[in-house]
Amino acid sequence: MIVKNILTDLAVESAQPKSKPLKVANETGSSSETAPATVRIDKDYKLSDGGGLSLIVNPNGGKWWHFRYRFNGKEGKISLGVYPKVSLEEARKERDKCQSELDKGINPSTSRKEARRASEQIRNNTFRLVSNKWLAEIFAQHSKSPDHAKRVRARFENDLFPLLGDRLITDITTQDVLAAIQRIEGRGCHETAQRTFGSCRDVFQYAKALGYCQHDVTEGIFPLLQRPVRAHFPAITKGELAAPLLQEIWNYRGTAVVQSAFRLNPYLFCRPGELRSMEWEFVNLEKRQWVLRLEKDEAREKARRKGEQLDDCLIVPLARQACQILGNSNGSRARANMCFRDSGRLTNQ
């Protein structure tokens, strides 16, 4: 559609509040003889340009660009900015852009609201805010254990937020992330550095997917990280080396709770988590048995789906010394006042 422009830069510049011209002045009409006649008006008045563009002049002297249009049979109006911040030429470009959207079946008012909302979202989305959203959503969806969530959050709080937390996620560069990870490596914590980088990469992929940023700046960083030295945990395999360890365990002078846990472990050969979760409900000191309930895991559930018969618990025999450690040498539960809880400590019943 060909638009006939009516206003001139001179007419826009010379428009005065409360004095509406009856005719728009031309570019050369600056003398008093050629100045257009005016009429006094004590409210907003409009100077129309072509294609729905107009300049609204307020009684206080403000000048605003407005664009009027029709969309789906309804009239709409949007502001294109204030003069002189937005010139006549710029206002016409915005008008043409709006008209192009209308020709494509897009409501320019709706598109501008979405653009403002996206811009506001970008301005407010710091790395800390986006990371906290990721932490809340990812652990809620995947049912991660509270301990694991706590460890991941601690890495952000200790190593990433002090350097990146208050910065907009769109302003963070690849070099910024690499510097934060290399700072961890500088402490010799190569395993922690790799785990922290993995979480940081997940945050940027999450942010990119949801539109918080346009690029994943963690790409290309992994090959630059130092590889942790893989080694097996040392284990005592010779009897002459086991004796000093057992002596240290029995000479430990911590709390009764920790003493009992240390001393029980050599008799039970169970995992620390299983020892922490021991409860009197599943302990029979008279039979010297502990019923260890097996937690559900993916491998066991997969085997059950295939029809395999699996036990839900294991019977752990308790040696006489284990019963004594539990506080009851004659098998009576009345004298045993300790049990293990999920908190990881022995507590009084």
C-alpha cells in the first residue's frame, strides 16, 4: 500500500501546545507571513500524517507519536514513542513496520507486548535467578535425593554465584564460565570442577530452551578442563594392617553414637547408609538377626518386570559382640536405648 506522507519536520518541530494549526506549514514556511493560522485549544490535539500515523500534542508541551489501525474489524492504537526522541522519519519506519505486521495477520499491539515482556524477562534474569529455577524444577521432576540437591546447590553457592550470580545470563561469556571453573581447579579439586561445570552447562541449556538466552556459552569448554586422576580407593587387604585400624576404631573417643557406628561396621559389613537406617523394628537381639530392607532401585524393578523373583529384604546375622555394642548383652531390648535413624546418627528412643 502506497502511503502519502503529510507532515513535515518543520510542522512537527513548530507544533505548540494549546495552539493547533489550521494548516500544516511547509518546509520553507517559517516567516510570519507564511505561518499557518492557529486556533486555541486547551486539550490534546492531533496532527495527522499518512497511513494512520499522527502526532498528539499535549497541553503541557509533550508530543507523542500514535498509530491507529484496524485488526479483525476492531480499531486499535499504539504509541510509537515521544518526539524528539523519536523523529518523524523514525516514526514513519515504525508505522511501516506495524503495517507490515498487519499485512501478515499479526496484531502490532500484541507483538509489542510480547517483545516488551521478553525484554523485561531478559533484563531481570540473572544467572542466580535462572540457576535457582533450574534447581527447583530439575530436582522436582526427577525426584533427586535431598542430599544430592544440597551438594549441587552448595557448588553454585560456593563457586559460581560469587562470580556470576548477579550478572545477567545474557551477559555471561564463555571466558567467564571458564574462569569460574578454573578457579576450582586451582584448588586441586578437579572432580568438583567437572561436576560444577556439568551443572553450569545444564543451566545454560535450560536457559536457552526457555528463551532466557540465545546461546549456550559453555560449548567448547569441556576439552579445556583438567582431567581428574582416576584411582581406586585404598583398601586394607592384609591382616597385619587391619589390626591397627581396628585398634583406632575401638580407641576412638567421640560420642557414644559415633563410637557405636564405628564398632558395629566391622561386624556387619554393610553400607554406611544401610547402617544409618537401622531401626529397632527390624532388629531381633534374641535371634541375633537384623532384617535389612532393600530399597527400590531401577535394576531391581527392571528384573521384577521380567518376572524374576527377588527378596525385599536380607537377613543379617548379629554376632554376640554386635549385640553388646547395641547395648544389650543378654538379648533384652529393654536395656538397649539406641537405634539408627535416617538422619545418619544414633538417637535415643
